[in-house]
Amino acid sequence: MISLADLQRRIEAGELSPDAALAQSLAAIETREKDVRAFVRYDKAAKAQASGPLRGIAVGIKDIIDTANMPTEMGSEIYRGWQPRSDAPVVMMLKRAGATVIGKTTTTAFASRDPTVTLNPHNPSHSPGGSSSGSAAAVGAGMIPLALGTQTGGSVIRPAAYCGTAAIKPSFRMLPTVGVKCYSWALDTVGLFGSRAEDLARGLLAMTGRTEFSGIVAANAPRIGVVRQEFAGAVEPAAEQGLQAAIKATEKAGASVQIIDLPEAVQEAWRIHPIIQDFEAHRALAWEFDERHDEIAPMLRASLDATVGLTPREYDDARRIARRGRRELNELFEGFDVLLTYSAPGTAPAKELATTGDPRYNRLWTLMGNPCVNVPVLKVGGLPIGVQVIARFGNDPGALAAAWFLEDALAKSG
């Protein structure tokens, strides 16, 4: 993979020009794109900006995020050729930091579940995950150092795990979702893909100007609570193997690790996530559902058809349960710096299964709004396995520092 941090250091030292850095990504796209199919489109004539912390950095933008110079098609025939007038605020944050938007990456239709044409960069017969399929695959294939995705259930962390990249789903609303096609306004979260935790920290620092992302280093002996989320169902042996490897490496590096159960209210919040997601999706996609129903991708259409009867009372009850879960989860962090759990139920599913995988180990944390970081741990059968590091709401720097600690611990133990 291409490291954003390494590129920045070389550019700042005068060893590499922004144009040369951008040319590396363009060359890598030319080499790998035909095998991975991560992009809906990309700009072969893209130029680097001359200033800004992200000058020379090629960024991929998930194709549900508005861009003024490229169509935003949302993975749907309904929006084929649709050209927004302006860039989404999150795109402008990147441009103002000096980044070059190199292209639009594939997304499942409206960031739901119908698979894209994108292939897993580690094995083309497997899924890259979704819904941020192209962003995860483009970074995982070493084409670009940074990409934007979104998560409503598990659409940043899970594809990152399948494609072997680092990724962060930040605290809810840290990054604006204005100009991003809405699926669920209480859940949709913009996230970043990069090669490792330091890249994510540098990307967020440049985009947000938040000084807390400056000077992040690996955490020192963090207190880690391991949550297996048994209520979410069983995992494949490969996922458990990854979690065990992470536990072993962090303990050896000096962390205190404790297996814990989540409070009942938090477990109940996991159950009601789909109610909030589906109720809001019916409002967010009301025009498409009423006016272009038969053109909605099949799996999404079936899901919307099946949930049309959700009531405001069910939705309001679910929101109350979510609020209670957030309070209890916040109290849990009195005793731990971060939580550690699976990023996905196992390795990437075979492409022939026509699934982007299951978000059941991600959806709780999206609903809770906590920052989550995927850390690649190992490969099983040539396919990556990741774990996710979760911090208290608002403590995104702490999540990244603990992820960095885990990366270092795994490197030493490997």
C-alpha cells in the first residue's frame, strides 16, 4: 500500500515533488485497476496542488459523495450521469488541505447491499466488502494512499478488514454528511481508508484542522476490554484467530487485557439498529421508492419492500433504547481506554455468493457513534483478517493511538 505519512515526509523534505507523488498513484491505478475495478471513473490528467499538507496526495471519493467535476451516480441506474453543481463539504475539506480528487470509487446502490463489480485486491474471486467497496479496494491494492467511504451499518470497517487496510469510522458527525446521499441520518458516518493508523491521523488533521490529531503516537500500555458480541452470532474460526492474535500481541507489548460482557442496554441497542436504519431509509429514499421503484437494485428494493410497515412508535422506542445504550456504554469506558472486537465475521465471502458480507459486528458501534479503527492482523488462506479498536465517543485520537499500539505490537510479534 502507499503510505500517506511516508509521502508527506518525503514531500516536506524536498525528496519528492507533489507531481511525482501524484504520478505514483496514477501509475498504480493504470497497473491495477483493470484487475480490481475500484473506480467508477478517474482523472488520468489530474494535477497536484502546489500547497497544503495533502499536496501530492491522490484521494478516492465514494460515489455517493457529491463532486462538482465528476458525476455522482450512487451505484444506481437512477442517477446515471447525474452531475452535482458543487462539491460536498467533506470533499472541499480535502481540496482545501491540498489533496487531489483522483476519482470516484464504486459503491453499492445507495450504499446498501447489492454488490459492485469491484474485486478483492488479495483474491479476485472474493468480495471487497461494501458498501465502500471501491475505496477499500483502491487503498488495499496500493493505488491511492487515502479514500473516503461511509458507514451506516458496517460499510467502512468491514471492507477495510476484507481488503487489509486501516480505516476509521470517526465519532458521529465529526465529518459532515451534507452532500452525501442519505440512507439514515442518525447513522450515516463519513470515514477514511489508509495504509495504517498514522495515515488516518494525518488525513484527519489536514481535513479538520483539529490539533488533537497532531503528534499522535502509539499508546502506552492501554487498558483493553475485549468484547466478543456473542449476541451478534458466531464467527468463523478465522475471525477468532485474528482476535486471539491481537490479544496475544497486545498483552506481550504491555497492555492490560480483560474479556468483558457489554451491558444489557447496549446489547438491546444492537437489536434495534435495523429499525432506525430502515425507518429512516424509507424517508431518505422516498422519491426513489415511489417514482423509480423498479429501478432500485434488487436486494435494496426487497429490503425496502419488507420494511414498509415500520411505524413511528417502533422508531421512537428504538431511539430511546439507543440513547440508554449510549449512556451505559459511556460508563463502561471509565475502566478501559478502548474496546477490541471483530471487524467482520470472517474472511471476505466468495464473489459467487453475491454478498458484501455481514455488518453484525459493526452496526452497534455505528449506532453508538463511537470512533472505530480497523487494524489488519493476519491473513488466513491469503485473505486479510482485521480487528476493530473502539474508543469513547469523541476520543478519536485515543482510538488511533491504541490502533497504532496494536500495529506495532503485531509487527513485533510477527
